[in-house]
Amino acid sequence: MVKDQKIPSQLRQDPVSGDWVVIATQRAKRPDDFFKKKPAKGPAKKNPKKECIFCQITSRETPILTQFNGKEVAPRAKNWTVAVVNNKYPAFAPSPNINRQKTGPYQTMNGVGRHELVIFKDHHRRLDQMKVEEILEILEIYQKRYLALSKQAHIKYVAIFHNEGRDAGASIDHPHSQIIAIPTLDTDIRTSLKGAQKFWQKNNHQCPYCAMIKHNLKNKERVIWENKEFIACCSFAPKSAFEIKIYPKKHQSHFEKTSHSQMVSLAKTFKIVLTAVRRGLGDPDYNFFLQTAPCDSKKYQYFHWYWQIQPKNQVWGGFELGTEIEISTISPEDAAKHLRKQIEVSKN
């Protein structure tokens, strides 16, 4: 068990919107650090394999979890395929004291939680270049760590995400994902929960996501790929071009309850969809992240978990920032058609 650390951040709530933001004091930068000399271009900073800390992580640190080809091994084993470690510069850290405070119209609390890295052994391969069984191992580790972190004190939500490339926020090019357990709900999930509940109440307890899945399966316009368990679609109202969501066809509120057979189907879906994105969009940087019901012991029968893939292919301008109304320069129907073609080409 990790000992209590100095709290690395403070959560601050906007008194109007109710949104929480993280002020990461332990990661503090000087004002001059934000001076931009030239635009960042190209992939994330290249670290030669012989100098890469992540390549040698099990000899440098004692991981929380180490696996080799799907089986757990000794934490500092030399042969490994995936390792989970505590982030050296965490945005959140464990502590028994959440320290909620109110100052005037403002509310704050300590950044209590956990911040872990899921490191893949291969230095050069992106997720779509891995075998299905390798992707499966990573997804099941996500699930395993979610279950462990959701039981920690003060934790209400566990965010799992992956930043691929500099434009997607990756500071090092060695493939890895992150898991952050937090004491509050982020803006997107709160908005999604509220909207899903409203739809559920107005439509005779029908899940809005199930309704979308049913519609997409009927007309197929935005469907990229489907198998028995999952469907991958371009979003009807995307926040950016080529936004993709992967849903379980069967109604499920909680990702952590996904069965092994479903995980196998999910791994195949990730492999096919991410390969189509790479081929169809010229190997773009991207983010993917999980949206699932909170782990706060409440019932969320109206929610339906999913993975969202966001290729980094456009930058928000003043209109988008000021109104939060996104402008996408390609219809999701045309985007889906383009990605389906990449899948058909790969079959031949």
C-alpha cells in the first residue's frame, strides 16, 4: 500500500458552472515556461530505446502490477509485457484528508486520489500494431486496476485514458496509458449522466445509448464496425471530425463488470478501428478514454458505458471556445464511410 504523500494538487470549483478544475501545484511551472518559442510539430519527443526509462521500468521501480503475456509475475521481473506504476509526478495522491473548504463564493478540496501509468513493454508499436491478445491484456489490466482503485477512500470516479502523440498530450513517445482515481465527477460525465437520466425518465425507462445503438444498427450510415458484442460508430454530433464511440451492444452501465468474452470482442474492435484510423487519416495523434458510470455506490441504470476515440485533426478557434459549439468540416456519415473503406481494403 502506498503511503500518504504530500497532496500534489488542489481541486477548485467554478461557482457558476459547477465545474471542477485541477491546480497541479506539485507540477508547478514558472510563468516563463509557458512562453511558446515555436509551434510543437511532429511526434512526441523521441527517447532512444537505450535511454528510455519506461523500457527499463521494472528494474528502476517496483511496479504495482507486472504481467507477462496475460499472467501476473513478480513486480520486478525482467520478462514482462505490461507494468503498472505510480506516476512519479501525480496529479492526485492518496490521503485520508480531503479538506473541503469554502472561501467566499469559491470551494476547494485536496487532490486526493491515485495516478497510475500503464506501460506497454514494446517501445515502438502503437496499440493498433499489436496483436489482439496483447490489446486484450491491456484492457483487462484497465479493468483490474479500475476494480482496485474504485474501492479506495474518497474515490467517486476512475478515469482511464491514452494519449498517443504530442498533439494528443503525450510527453514521451513510449506507449502508455494513464489511470486517475478522483474524488469528484468530471464535467463530461456529469453532463452525460444528467442527460441520460432525463431521456430515461421521458422515454419510459429507455436507455438513450441503447436507442442510438438500435438506430445505428438499422440505418448503418455511421457504423464503422460491429461484431456480436460491440458496435463502433462515428458520433452523430461529434466534437471534432472522425470522433468514434465504441459501445457494448448489450446494456451495461459499468465497464468493470465486462466479461472476459466481451473483452476479447472489445480487443478485436479496438484493433480494427484504430487500424482504420491510422490508415485513413495518415497515422494521426489521438486520444481515447473510457466513459463509465461512477463508482460511488449509486445506481445508474440509465447510463451505458463506452470508449471514445478522438483523432487530433483540428484546433478549436474562438467560436468553439466561446460557444462550445463545435464546427466539424466533414459529416460523420462521410467519415464513417471513409473508415469502412480502410477496413475493406485491409481485408483484401
